Amino acid sequence: MSAQPQMPAGLPVKSPDCFFIGGKWEKPAGKGTLDVISPVTEQVVMTFPEASPADVDKAVAAARKAFDTGRGRACRRRSAARCCSRWRSS
């Protein structure tokens, strides 16, 4: 679709072909792509996969799991504890 994009120093930029979901690279469920177009030259500078509803569902499920079982859970407890202590002291 487009030539390999180049950084100003002439180093090639690799267009992503996967999504980083749940700590690992996942191939997209669909075949669609989106182009990034330079506002200066109006040329395609990068093409990347378009997320399908299945990709979004997978990413949301991974985020929910990370929030419920990871550091997010501790943050919620600390926030709740702070709110409760403020409520008790007022």
C-alpha cells in the first residue's frame, strides 16, 4: 500500500501489525487497516491494523482482569480507605 516510512535520520519505521493485549502481542481478528497521513506531504506514512469489535472486547477483558487482580485493586482499596477516613473525621 505504501513505501516503508522513513524517520528524518533515514532509519526505517516498522508499521505495527499486532495489538499489545494482556501483556502479549495479538494478531488482529479482522483484515482492515488504517493509514496515517502526513499533514505536510499528504502521503501515507504508516499503515496499522484496524481494531475489530472482537479485538476491542479482548482488550477490555484484559484491562478488566488487570484492574481486578493487579495493582488497580490495591489502588481502589487505598482510595476507599482515604475516603472513609475523611468521612469519619468530618
